[in-house]
Amino acid sequence: MNILREYELLLCGFCASITFFGLFSKIEKAKKKILFFMEISSVLLLFSDYQVFLLTEEQNIKKLWLLKICKFLVFFLSVFIIHVYNRYLINFYQNEVKLLSVPRRLKAAEAVSFTGEALVVISQFTGLYYTFDEQSQYHRSAYYSISYLIPVLICILQFSVIFQYRRKYDRKLSDALMLFPVLPIVAAAIQLFMQGMPFINLTLVGLVVLLRVFEVRNTNHKLAQANIREKMLLKEEQENMRAMIEETANALAEAIEAKDKYTHGHSSRVAEYSRMIAQRLGKEEKECQNVYLAGLLHDVGKIGIPEGIINKDSRLTEEEYAVIKTHPVIGYQILAKIKKNPDLSTGAHYHHERYDGKGYPEGLHGTEIPELARIIAVADAYDAMTSKRSYRDTLPQEVVRNEIIKGKGTQFDPDFAQIMLDLIEQDTDYRMREL
């Protein structure tokens, strides 16, 4: 008996701590309010029941008024906690299960709860449930069993609703909700025949604590699910953005090639060869994609070059060649406006630079040339040799291979040129060319 009372006091302190920390939990406002009332009621219930035990043991007649108040709180709060749990269920079925209307049995449980609380108040003036004699001794009255039957009736109504809708939500959640109406009935049956044992109080408060634990778990689960959904939406948005950028780049590349009748598919092939080199370098997928897009738009500056020069069948004059050489700068000026991806303008600006410093527009040397541009330079030269021109057909693969070897360390970065040579060696059917 005393051991149970010690547990009662410990549980009271524990529940008080949960009540305090629960104020800072990330739970929906209405549900937080319900849990707060359940927890603060649990603290008062345990404290009042413990005071009843102490005052009864002391048989202190002078404190009879305090004993009556505490006993009243024990009876009233036992019904009140179950009543507030009923409000929890109503909130749950409306907001989470999304029932169109509140189940009638929960409405009936509300009415029974109000009746039970009213009878506890009435019993203080009529002795309906219990009385105290002159020696402050507690005695059950003839209608004492009603104080048990009302909470039991409420729990039965609640259990029937939870059982009916159990398949509409998670199995663990269903089992947790069923504990609350079932265990108090068991505790009430025991306590009805074992006067003085606080089984109902300990059971109710223990369930309130478990309900808080469940809500924390449920909230964390919802937050985790929301986080997963947010990540999925973000990933989907990024995929959509990537697809849109790629489609836009492809459309722009086609617009450029529509102007040049001799370079159909050139930009897409350069982009693909550039990505293959980047992959061989062990770059991540995002970097490889950037290289691909930069390769796709490397010739965007040709938009600013007169068609008469681009499509000229004969040899270009020095003045015309000077105009052609401006397309990297024009491309840079166009793509520099895309601040989110500076690699695009870098590829357009420097893809005609040479490793030996004899390229244009700035005559950069070696690693002064951005890596991205050095990759595109190899891919661009390779496609130029493996594509048809007005003055020649596609060059034989061996000729292309020898030209890459010749340009290794002079026109091209030697490492990237070697990767291209490796790709040529593996392309035994000579598929890497304009067909």
C-alpha cells in the first residue's frame, strides 16, 4: 500500500515535469490545450489523492475541510480526465481521420461526462457517493457504485468508436487509443473491491503520460514525413528546373545551328563528348551536367555573326575571320546574364583558347584557361574533324586520332587530349561522328 503511495508521489512529480515541457512542444494548438488540461488534472489528482491518504492516516479533525476538498478533487478529476480525453478523440476524428461529423457515441460520452461531474458536485451536499464521520473517517454511500459506472460507461462508448474506425489509421495508433478506455475499466473493477488502493488514479495518470509520449512520437513522425515530402518536392522542382534549362539550351542551340547549314547537330555532339570527358575525369553528375550544358551553348555567340560569313562556301578573308573570332566574346556577353550558372559563359568565352597560348580571344596559356573550356576545346575540335563540311567529308578516324596526338600539349590540354584518344581507341566502329 505504502509502495503504491510512493509511486503516486513520484508519478505526480514526473507528470508535472511533462506538463511544463509540454508547453514548448510543437503540437497543433487545440491538441496542445487538451493535453495540458489532462496533464495538469493528473498532477492535481495524484496530489489530492496523496493528501487524502495522509490526512486519513493522521485522523486530523481540524483538517477535515482540507480532506473533503481533496476527496472531491479525486472524484471530480477522475471523471474530468476521461472527459478531456473524449475531447481529444473528437479533435482526432475531425482533424486527422477527417470524419464528416463527430460520432454520436462521442457526443453521448460528452453528455455522460457532464452528468458525472455534476453528480460529484451534488454529492458534496447530499452524501450521494460518500460521507465523513466526526472522526474524519471516510464511508462509502449506498450509491457509491454510480461514481464507477459513469466513467465505465464513458470508456465503453469511447472504445466502441475507436474499434469501429481502427482501420482508418495506423495500427499502433489504434492500439494506443484503445488502451485509454480499456485499462481504467479494469482498474475500476479492481478498486471497487479493494478500498483505499489508488489503481484508477495511477492508471489514468499513467495513460496520460503515455498519451503525451505517443503525441511526441506522432509529431516527430509527421515532421519526418513532411521533411521527406519537402525533399521530394524540392528534388522534383530541381529536376523540372534542370529539364527546363536543358530544353531551353537545346532550343537555343538549334536556333544557332539553323543559321549555319554546315553544322547541324554540332552543339549537341560537342556537349555529349564534353560530358564523356568529364565523366572519365571522375566528376560528379551535377558537374558533368554543367559541362554538358556549357558544351551545348559554347557557340551561342554565332547568333551575332552575319549569315553571309557563317555560310560562306569559299575561304574567309582576314576581315571575315576577324568577325568570326568575335563569337566567343558575344557568347560570353549573352550568357554572363545567367548568374546562377557562370559555367555557361565560361565555356562560350574560352573554348577557342589554346594550351600553348596562341588561341583567342585572350591568348590564355595552360591552366590559365578554365578547365571547363579546355574540355570543350578538345570536344569541339574532335567534332569539327568528324563532321561534314562544305569543302570536305568526315575525316577518317585514324586521321582524327593523329591530329589529336599532334595537338596534345599545344592546342589541347594533354590530359584531356589523352582521354579523347582513349575514347577513340574504344570507338572501334567509329560511331562518334556525324552520320
